[in-house]
Amino acid sequence: MRYMVRSTLALRAPTGTGLALCMLLAAQPSWAQQQQAGVTAAVRGRVEIAVASGAVGREAKSGEPIYLGNAVKSGPDSGLQILLLDQTTFTIGPDSELVIDEFVYDPTKGSGKVTASIARGVFRFVTGQVAKNNPADMLVKMPIGTIGIRGTIAMGSVVPASGQTPAYQEVALLGPGRDRDTKDRRGGLLLSAPNGSSVVIDQAGFGSSFGKDGQGWSEASKWTPERLAALQTRLARAVTPGQSSGTGESGQASRNADASPSDSGAQFASLLGGASSFFDSIQDDQLTDTRRSNGQVAMVGAMIPDGASSFDQLRSVASGQAYYTGTSALTSGGTYTLFANIDFGARTFGGGNSRAIFNSPGQFSGTVSLGTLNYNGSSGTAAFQYINTTSIGGLGCQTFSCRTTINITPQNAGGTIAASANHNVLVQRVDSLGNTTANLATGSGNAARAPGLAP
């Protein structure tokens, strides 16, 4: 076991929260600087730090150093994150134990070595610069075998051996790269067993387990959303937004032991005085788990089931702007084209140049503006409705007017919150009192999401 942190920070100063962490390291005594690997963040409930596994520990608070060989242990309904200088993040849930065995990092090259051990409990990790530049330089040890890393996000659990019952462990791959961008290096896991056998997982949502037959890791298979959600629920037991940790930390700093990379960066910045962009260059549901900009990983990748988004999920996305657009047929003939903005940071839908353009030759035509709707206090399934009686006209509307009803529902897909939007329209002829006299047309479709705001 190497108790060393190699630092060449003077060669090229890091920026943002990385700089804040370096400043914290520099403030430590010289002997501590040589052994510190990172800091704690988002402590929730009862968490202890011991000098080694099996030793008596002290109660942990957010923002204190983690040294090589320290055993971090959480109690029931507890958890925290460990943030390393290279932006690697470990999250542990209740009744868990983790040790950072080795951490060597040269920020001028982005190279180094990360080795951690998971003794028990539920965990998640998001890889940082070390694994990004050379995946072979990061290793996670388990009671039986190891996890080799190919820059990615993973989650799993460990049940230690007890009496005649062997240890049981399971691991799932949650996401290959930042925002699942095809330009990112493909992520993956290499699970190795003591007998020399190994299993590769290179598809998000797939996992493997070890312990049921004692022969080695099972063949990688697609996990059901329920199985993934069960692990996430165990991590989330340490999460009660708005409540403090019981360690004297503020709710903002300790509210969420399973925060997403975006949230974790903000919490870490508040602890160390750095920028909130600490995690902007690495993944995180999304998860998610979950609150990346533009809807990625609010509950982490494959753990977000496909289907209608909820308002809670929309609010879990901390920042980013996008718009939905698509053209669909009308039953009266012709088409309608939708442009609809969503601003995750402002928690608004529509507004700006959001509109629906109707064109049913010989019947009606016109453009309906989609005004700004705030979803900050809404609950349930995310649905937005616009009713307009003044913006379209034509022979089909006769001497009165036409009323359009437009319904838009964002949809999760592929681990991304609000990846697209289902929509439907109803066009009706109404009289001067607003009573419906005829249904003129209907239409429906799915609008794709594009970055930025509607042109």
C-alpha cells in the first residue's frame, strides 16, 4: 500500500474548485500534505473516519480531509461523498465502508494512480482525470476480485461474508461518458476474479454479480429498471433534501449524500470557496441519480426509466436550455410545426420564440405563441397546456374563430431527462360565446430536443 500523494501543483495551477482543494491541501501540515487524498462532502447522518479499517473512528463533517488508508464508515440512513483532487468521486450509502488505498496525481499531465477498496455497503463512483487519461491507472477492490475502470460511472453493493455464507457483490455500469456524447471515450468495467476469470461490461444498464455460485462473476446482462432502482434507493436512503446532517453542517452543504456531479460541485465549492464547475467536465442523471445540465443524470443514466418526465425530474436538472421541434400531420390535411423552449435553470417552459405554426390549406392557418409557464411549484407528471382562440383563422373558422388546444409532455429516454417531448393538438370552431361548434382537426407527434433556444 502506497501512502503518497505526488503533487506538482506549482508547475501549472489548476482553476476553479481544483484550485480551492489545492489551497486546502497547502494549508495542512507538511506531513498531512504527503498523505491527503481528498475531502468529504455532502455528509449525511452518522459517518465515521478511522485511521484504518477496524479502528475506532471519529464523526465526520463535510469539508474535512481524507488521508490514505482512512476507513470511511457510514451508519444506517447515512452516507457521504469523497472528492479527490483529480475529480474522481466516490459516493457511499448506509452501512458502507470505503478506503482510499492509493492516490498519486500530477495535474500538469492529468496522470496518476487511484486505488480504493469497498469493504461493504452500497457505492457509486464517477471517474476523474486519472481514469480519463489512462483507465488502467484506476482500480476498485472488492472482497472478492477487482473492478478495472474504463472512464465511466458505476454503482454496486457488497455484502460481506458471514459464517458459512460467502460474500456477495454486484456491479452495474451506468454511463459511458459525459452526457453520453459519442465523442467521449467509450466507458466500461473489467470485473476480475481471484481465479483469473473476468467479465467485461461495456453497455450502460448492464451488470454482473459474484457470490451466488462462488465460481466467479456472472455473465454481463441487462438489469431491469427495478433492480437498478433498488440500488439507487439504498443510496438515496442517505438523502433527505433540506435537512441537515446532524453534524452541525448546513443543509446546503450536507443535504444530499448522493448528489449528482453538478450538485456536488456546488456543495464542494461552498465548502472550499471554489467555483461550482468542479464536476462540469465529468459525468453524472442524470444517475444521475442524478442533476447534470441539459437533463443528463438526474438519477444517473440508465436508472431513469423511459417515459413521461415528472416535474420533480425537471427540477432536478440544475441548468441548461433546450427547445423541442417537430412537424406533424393534421387530420384536416396539412401540418403543424412546434417550437417549444425549456429553461432548466429558470424552471420555465415556453416563452421566447416558442410557437406552433398551423397550416391546413383551405381550412385554417396561423401561428400560436407559447407563453412562459413556470414549473417551480408543480407536481406529478410534467405536462404543459396552451389554449388560444385568437391566433389562427380561415374558412374552417367561418364567421367566428378557431380555438387551439396544445398539450406538450417532456419524455425521458436513454437515461436523459426530458430528452424529447410528446405533443398533441385539437383545433375547434367556436362561437362568440366560446362554445364549441365543430372539431376541425387533431394531430400528435414527438418533438426532438435541440440545444439552445428556439430560432
